Amino acid sequence: MTLPRLRGAQARGEKVAMLTCYDATFARVLDDAGVDVLLVGDSLGNVVQGESSTLPVTLEQMAYHTRCVAQGKRSAFLVTDLPFGTYEASPQQALASAATLMRAGAQMVKLEGGGYTAETVRFLVERGIPVCAHLGLTPQRVHAIGGYRVQGRDDSGAAALKADAASLADAGAAMLVLELVPSARAREISMAHPHLITIGIGAGAGTAGQVLVLHDALGLTQGKRPRFVRDFTRVPGSAADAPGLSVAQAVAAYVAAVKDQSFPDEAVHGY
Ligand code: KIV
């Protein structure tokens, strides 16, 4: 998978299936099941390291897990998060951090934040580093936001979201994760920027693709399962005690549901 191929799929109206991934074995399983994009998310702080947020994750840890995933994958496109504190100071700091991740095998880096990151996005893109932006709920800012809650619900929030998406698209971001935003807003942004590969998580069905944290998709959510998550190890309509699907089958079910647009179901998973 390459960026032009992802763009081609988007132009043909094919949905992009993305999952987080942190090691070589899962990289092989996800790739074989047809996942288009693997994201080495800094959610590894939560689901691998047992931290309560993504903030403790370091650049060295992201590079290590990127290398693990790069070793296991065959053809999926590999995106890695720039972790907290490794890109905000200056475009030059972001370039040095992104280079570390690209050397480890990333094909694109993801960074969180609004229009204030546009200068950094442009700087990286001009130097040959594809960038995925991330708007809506941005977990690295959880303490500033005050919790994991839906963003862009009111008029001023929606206007800020649209303005941020426009400035990031203008700066050259190729992909944009929209996390926990009302479905209507994510759809509007996706339609306004047809060259931006929008990827939703808790953002409804109107984006170019979907992403979930792997552990959530496999029914391993710790604590209360967020509304936007579906456990793909369960066969819809089956009894609660019915045997679940294998990991490979569950991931294939996720890919199929994203592609045939049965996931997300806005009535069930949307805001
Ligand atoms: O770190 C991560 O897993 C992410 C996804 C939730 C998009 O950024």
C-alpha cells in the first residue's frame, strides 16, 4: 500500500480500513486480513504499557514499536504517532523526531493539534515526510480538555474544527484523523476536502476511512466500552455465551464492515 493507492481507493469511494498495531505478530495478522493502514498509535501507553494516558510515551518507545510492526507487515501502509513533547517546540524539533520514526520504518507520521501545527505540517511535507493530522479529541491534550469527550458540538467548536481542517489541508496534510466529533461535522469536513483522507474514530460514517484501537476491536477494552467501539470477535446477533471469532476472523470482519459501510452504524456508534 502506498499513499497514491490510498488516494486512488478514496477517489473510487472505497473505504480505508485502519487499525492500531504495536508488534510484528499482529502486523502480519492485520496485514493478511486486509487492513490498509497500520497505526503505531501512542495509545500503546494505554493498551501496552498500562498507563492512564498517552503522555508518558517516548520517541524511543514509538521507534521501537514502529520497527517491530515494520518487521511483521507485508504491504499495509505504516503510520506512527509523534508522541507528546517531541514536535510542539518547533518544526525543526518535529523534523528530527519524524526522521527517527521514518528510519524505524514509518511511512507517515501523525501529530495532534489544530491550525497552530500547520507550519510544522508544511515544514515536514516540504521535506518529503507525509503527515497525518489529528483533530477533535486529541488525547495528548486530555488535561487541557478536561476529559475524553466529544469535541465540536457547539457552533464555535464546529467552526474551529472546520477552520483547523482547512489550514491543515492547505499545509499539505495527506490524512486527517477525526476523533470523537459529531458525525455531521466529520462528514462536512470530508466533503469540503476531497483530497484529504479523513479517518474517523467516533466520527460517524462520512469519513474516507475508519480506525479503532486494536484492543477495542478485539473486545479487550478495559473498563466501560466507548459507544463508538464494536467488539468484532462477537458475531452480530449471536448469544452472549456463543464462541467468539478468532483474532484473524475478527480483524477480517472489521475490514469487511468498514468496506461495506456496515460499521460504523451512526445510530449505534455515532454522536
Ligand atoms: O494513538 C492512537 O491509537 C490514535 C488513534 C486513537 C487514532 O491516535
